[in-house]
Amino acid sequence: MRNLKFLVILLLPIVLIFSGCTHYQKIQQVEKSTVFLGEGKKESMVHRHAPLFLTHNFDSTYNRIGRPSARYDNNGREQIYIEADNPVIYYLKRDFSANKRNYTNLIYRVHFSKIPYSLIPFHLTAGENVGVMIVITIDSAKKPVLITTVHTCGCYRAIVPTSYLRNEALPLKRKEGPLRVYGETLPGRLDYAGIENPKLLVYLRPGVHRVMDMEVIDAKELQEGRNLAIVPTPLKPFQDLESIPLNGDTTSLYHKKGILKGYVKGSIKIWESVFLSLPSMDFFIGADKVYGDAKETGNHFYTSLKPWNRAASDMWNFAQFLEFWGWRL
């Protein structure tokens, strides 16, 4: 056992470096790029700010946004899976205050059937029922000031300011220029200036579903100027994830009791547990989770691997989360 622990510690830096640089799948060249477009009440804030998700390699079903669904397997056990041909974008609206200023978070959550197991490229995060969240922070003037991206395991967190955010709200040590996030490069700031009907376009890398780029476009570009295949996608409230139909009844996407309470069913990441559970002191590191109050869910949506930062880096308390990462809203 001692030799095994030593081997894990020895291999960990190599694996992290290797996976950080070689998680790329080849992007297929196609006539039209596929974009998932949220549909809801046309005049609502949730619909107006809903991000567009551009996915590559659409022929592989695991690259398609899907709908969390439930069934019984051949042994009569409940099974959660992602229905790849029936996409949904889930949303949650939450208000918060920071430094006597009021904000609204619009949180959008999508799920994919899996990140496939692969050695070349190596997918450290391989597993099923994986997800990505985009958080758009709106100020009291109804302008988006921050875009936060994160996987639903709490990993690969990135916070990008927009042209509406005042400079004094930036972290003191923040450098100008592109933002580098574990092998991906995102814009250092998103420019909304001069765009009549702005929409956030989020590019997702095939295979691993990492946010690989973002830009702000005018909504009219969806119909003209770009060669896009639009997939109309219903916007549904987060609450729907707690009542997934199952043979005339319902079930939750998340475990409700036991040591897996608060985790997405069927989302354990084997490689992450092997290589990262020891330094993070979390055996279920990398498993996707509920986004909620840890006092109720039993599970912090933490964004720092350091065990002593579990509560301070929890995204549910968004003002505290921003302060932890140096933002001064």
C-alpha cells in the first residue's frame, strides 16, 4: 500500500502535465457548426441572456447536449443516463449582494452522456453524466459584468469580466491579456460594446467538453453572416433535475443519502479518484454534483483543490466565492 501511494504521488505531476496539454481531439471540418440555442419566454431575462453552445464533432453522440433521463437496467436497478438526441438547457436565477451592490446570477447548466475513456489523447476526467455550467452575473443596470464557466464537478473554473465591469472590481494581481485555464485560452475580457442584441457564444471542445473559447455576437448573426446549424433547445428550471420521470414516478439526478449524497448519479471519475483523491483529500474528486446550499445538499460546490478551502471557494455563496478568488464587486 505504501508503494502504491508513493507511485501515485510520483506519477501525479506527470499525469497533470500530460492531460493539461494533450486532451485535444481533432476537430472535424464540417460545412456548418452546430449551435444549441435556448428557447423560452422571449422577453424574459433568462431567455435574453441564455448563452449559445457551439459543439464540435457532432457525429459523436457524447458531444451533444442532452437531457438527463432515468430507466431501470436489466437487474431492476435505477440508472441515470443522458438522452443525447433530446437536449435541454437548465437554468437558475439567484440574487446576491456584494459591497452594498446588488446583482443577479443567471446560471445555465448542460449535460453530456460522457467524456470517453482515452489514453491518446488522455482524458483524466473520463466518466459519465458530465456537465458544464455558465454563470452570467447581471448588475443593477441590467448589464452582464462577469461570465463564470465551470464544470459541474467544480473544476476548470474561469471568471471573465465584460466591458461593463468597472476596472476597480478586478483582482489586484490580475494580468491583462488572455486567460489560460489548464490548457485552454479564453478571452481576458468580453466586449459587449456596440452590439445591439448581444448573445454569448460558448465554444466547447469535443470529447472533454472544456470551454475552449467565448465571444459576444449579435443575435442576427445566427441567421446571417455565419454558417451555423441551429438546434432549438428548451430552457427548463433547475428543479426539473429533481423530478426526472421514471416508469410513472420520478427520481432525482442526485444521490439523496449516504456517502454519495449531493453527487450526480453515475458520475464517478475513476482516473481523477486514482490520481487526485489523495492531494485533495476527496475520494470522489471530479464527480459531478448538485449546485446548491451545502447545508442541505451535504456537498460543497468547491472550486479549489485545497481541502481547507472547501467552504470559502464554494460557488453557491457567490459573493464569498468572488472574494476568495480576488474579485472586488
